[in-house]
Amino acid sequence: MLSAARVRTAGLLLLAGLAACDDGAPAAAPDIRPVRVMSVDGRAGGELVSLTGTIQAETDVNLAFRIDGRMIERSVNVGDRVTAGQVVARLNRDNEESNLRAARAALAAANARVVETRNNYNRQRQLLASGFATRVRYDEATQQLQSARSTADSAQAQVNIAENRLGYTELVADSNGTVTARGAEPGEVVQPGRMILQIAQDGGRDAVFGVPASVKDRAPENPVIDVFLTTDPTIRATGRVREVSPRADPVTGTFAVRVGLAEPPAGLRLGSTVTGRMRIGGGDGYEIPASALTRIQGNPAVWIVDTATQTVSLRSVEVARFDPAGVVVSGGLVPGDVIVTAGVQALRPGQKVRLLGAAS
């Protein structure tokens, strides 16, 4: 058996050999962590407000008959296209045709009376000039002629009215557009002014939103609204507020705001559900993703990348508010700072990083 002294000596020699090997081993490579970054710019951060609305025509026109009667025909339905001058509905015209014939008969009688009184007037005028008639008879002939002419004028006016009423039995579209609603069916007796069809005129398109009072009162003057199709955000347009209702809806308490769209794409069809976005209450600050935020000693902070050395350091920031799209920082950042937006929980001060992407 080996003595205890010899065992101790062998152990010391082994430790010395291991130490010599460690002194010659290469140093471990520093841990380089990949991170995503963004560059801070000078955009002011305002609260991003999103509201849901619908696409409507800039002008809706209700077509109605000017007279009463029984509607016997409606040639278009909801969704159909109409053109200016197109007949879209008809009333029964029997009564109006009878009234027109009566008016024309009365006009013919009145014209005959004018011819009769004119001949009598001419005769009395000649007799008066030759001394065979009195002034009284001449004045009577003059009065009768004037009365006959007035009666003929009145009869002509009645003919014009009867012709107009006969024309009113046809309902004609006065502009191009699309039928969006109907108010009566063939066979019904309709009164003057009752909506028969509602036409969304071609031309402008509005995005209509119900806006809460808190948003309406804080909105900037003449803001630009970004409007896009809710089911397909790639179909979008911009617009400006064209009309704000002065009265709140009694049920929802919101105000109807119409946004006139500039050159809306075909995908923004009538009735489509759209989302409108705008910024309100803007101020000095920088909007950063919420994922970029961390903490240092209980206070908000972000990791700043030194682009020269590719290392990171923590910097305290002041948060103005949290928006659905990110965080608005009011202090601690300057334009040009590069901050880490993904991977912040795995970093330590002075750590080298590899940048995966940068966005301004």
C-alpha cells in the first residue's frame, strides 16, 4: 500500500499539471445576443383613436311622386343602377288623362268664345266708326272680348296643369346612382311626397362615424383621417371631416361625423364597414413599441445601442402615456437614438449585440 505522504505528493503534482493546462487554454468568446432595434425620430406622439363606421353616399336623394294615385309599376329594386332620365315607377294615369281631356275641351270652348267675341268687337268698331252704333254697344263688345280672352288663358293654364299632372304619373330619376332603399310596392295607393326609392348619387363617398363627445372636442382642426376597409386594411383612402352633426344621437350619445373621402377605391363600396384612425392631443414625444420598455430600479427604461461598439446600456425614460399601438415617451430619448425593441429581458449592461433589423 502507498504511504499517505506519497499520495499527497501525487495529488499535488496532478493539480499543478491541471493548472498549467488551464493557463494555456484560450479565453471564452463573449456572448453576442441578436436583438431587434429601431431608430428614434422626431415624430410627436398623439393618442391614436380608431372608430368603426360605414361607407355612405355623399348625397342621398329620395324620389317621390308629386301627386297621389295607385302605383302600378316599379321597374328597379334595391341595388339596381339608375341613370338620369330613367323612368323608375308609374302611377295609374286614367284619372289624369280624363282631366286632361276635360281641360282641352274647356280650352277649345274658350277659344271659340274668343273668336265669337272678337268678330262682334270688330263689327261694333266698324259700325261705331260709320255712326251706326253707339259707344255703349262698342264698350260691351270690348268687355266681352277681354273676358273671353281671360277665360281662354285660364283654360290654357288648366291644360298645362293637367299635362304636368299626367307627366307626374311617371317617376323619373334625375341623376345617376344606385338604389339603396324602397318605400312602396306596386298596387299601393301613395300620397304625394312619400318616398318611393332612395338613390345614392354617383360621385363622392363619405365614411360616417359615431364619434364620442370626448373625441370630438379634442380633435384637431381639419384633421386628415385614415380610412380602411375593416376586413381588408390594404383597401384604404384618406379624407377630411365634411360635416359634424350638432346633435348627439339620443341612444348612443355619439355625434355623426361625415368624412369626405379623396378618390376612394372601388373596394370601399356603399355600406362597407370601415375603420377610421386619427391622432388627437398630440405633443412632444416619441412613440416606441411597448416591447422596448423595461425597468431600472423600478422606473421605466430602455436599452440604448452604442452603434460604434455594438454594446447596450440602460437609460431611464419618462412615459407620457400608453396607447394601443405602443408607448409615448416624453423624456429620456433624443432623435437618432437606437433602442432595442425585442429581447430586452435577456440583456445586461455592456453586452455586445448583433442588430437584426432597424426601423425609423
